[in-house]
Amino acid sequence: MPQGFYLGLMSGTSLDGVDAVLADLSAAQPRVLACASLPYADALRAEILALQPVGDNELDRAARLAQQLARLYAEVCQLALAQAGVSAAQVAAVGCHGQTVRHAPQAGYTVQLADLALLAELTGIDVVGDFRRRDLAAGGQGAPLVPAAHQAWFGDAHEARVVLNLGGIGNLTRLDPALPVIGFDTGPGNMLMDAWIADCQPGARFDAGGAWAASGRCVPALLADCLADPYFAAPPPKSTGRELFSLDWLHARLAAHPGLAAADVQHTLLQLTVSSAAQAIAQHAPATRALYVCGGGALNPLLMAELAAALPHCRVSATDALGVPAMQVEALAFAWLAQRFMQRLPGNLPAVTGAAGGRVLGALYPA
């Protein structure tokens, strides 16, 4: 049986598509062999968004969507395998996060869509998925799950670091050699910025390079109203998603600030991402001297510059500086979690999720 090669799949709350990473995990540090991405078609993205709120005929819609996603996931797996010249028989397992459509840890459930049996059938590779629910069953939040991988790859015995993932939601991992590892969702990453530009500029999915935000200015009163949401003051462990930080959430706050220029709102939303992350670091990781950013936010020069300005005591850079490109970290983490499952080792950090203890995460769908 193959031992070291794993595929990781990640499709996050930004709803931009799916990333695949093929990696050799036989050593302590991962070696990426190939990476591939496929975008979500507009119709597929619309179907995912339509399942976020309660609606009609959800079971049928969710099942059909899970099949569509499995076919797209299988396609991106094949692209990565072809790029590396690796056969399916050489891969121990695929780690598939699935597409989150509901995350309600307060109610004890979370839903990530993917027809994992179909994915195993299409790829001919064992598939490990459904990672979050075992942590929830143990009393945890089911998220974030990537801090365990961050600890394995990015920790340093001599430097206090934070890894900040800025996908749709922002989440951080504290890697301080003098303290236990903690991690939690800081609040919106790119999600509200993406939603606002799509609302104002039909057809736009994101603010490339932060150019639109750069054309506006921050509105301090709006920023203060946004930061007044109780989520930001809540102690970890905590996790959040589109259920809270939606376009409706933003419009409710904009109602108190009529007449704002759309670009000013966008700049304020960027500052919300920066401020919520900076405040979380100041409160829970004040000794941090290096901040490493991954996810799509690392590709936004304005966002990175504002993070550096908000955290003058920190070196701010993308995780590329540690040997893992910013856009590969999340998918690679689910390859790592698949390996942990296959080795029957815990994949969660109880101090991060609030679970009663370490648990083997996931379920196996044999090829």
C-alpha cells in the first residue's frame, strides 16, 4: 500500500473554486509535488449560496450539489496527478474537506457537501472526508482544523509566531514556544469584501489586488459599528462563517450610515479584516514577532500593507517565506489530516476547538 503521497482538496467559504495539492508527506516537512485549481462556474456558486439559508427541497438540492462537487473534485485531482506524473495507485488517500453550506456548532452540527463515495469511485483512491463532525461530537467547534498542521510545519523553538489564514473567514494559529497552541476564527477574511463588490459590481467576484478598496477611505464610525458585533469580543474557542457575516449583516450596519461611497465601504471592510485580526493577536498572542499569512488575502497588497501597519512589532509576510506557498496551505492541511486519519492519529487540537480531547478525524470511503 502506498505510504507517503496524499492529495488534499479545499473549497472554502470564498466560494471561488477548489484547490488540490499532491504532496509527499513521508518526512516531517511536506514536499509539494503538484497543485491545481478549478474555478466554480457561476451556476454552481449560485447553487451553493442558495443552500446557505433555509429553503425548499433542501435534501434533493444538497444531494445533487454534492455529486456535482465530487465530479469537479475528481477532475482537479486528475489534473494534479497528471502534472506530477503520479498514478492513482501511488496515492494513499485523498483528504477532502467538502464545501461548507452550514456551520452551526452551537446546535452541534456542521454540513460540508461532497459525495465522498462518488469521489472514491471516480478517482480510484481511498477518500477521507467529513473531518469536522468527530470534533463536534467531542464537544468542539469542529473548526478551525488547520492549526494542528500549522504547528507541525511552522512552529519555531525560538520565535513567537502567528499564522493567519485569510480565506472567506480569517483564522489564526498562535505558535509561541512559551505557550500552548491556540487557534480560532478572527471574523471575516475576504468574505464581506467579496460580497460587497459582487453586490455593487455585478459579475465581479473579488477586489483584485485591493484596487477598489484602495480608491476609497476607511469610515471610522462604520468600522466601529462592525467591530461592536459580540463575536469579536467572545473568547476562544470560537468559529464562524457566512451564517453570521453575510451581506444582510453588512446592510444592517450600513443602515445607520446612509450615503456612503461604495469604495469607502469596501476600504472599511478591508480594515475590518485587518482590525479584527490585529486585535485578536494583541489580546491572545501579544508576544508575536512574525505573522505569516496564507489564503487569498496574502495576494492582496493593500491588505498585507495594512496588516503590517497595524502590527508594527511584527514581520509580516506570506507563508511562502516558510516554504509553503500561501495558496497551498489549506489544501495541504487536508492532505495532512488524511494522513493522520490513515495512521489513526488525532487531527484536532482540543485547546483550539474546545473538544474534550484529541480525536481521529474523518471517515474513510475506500476506492
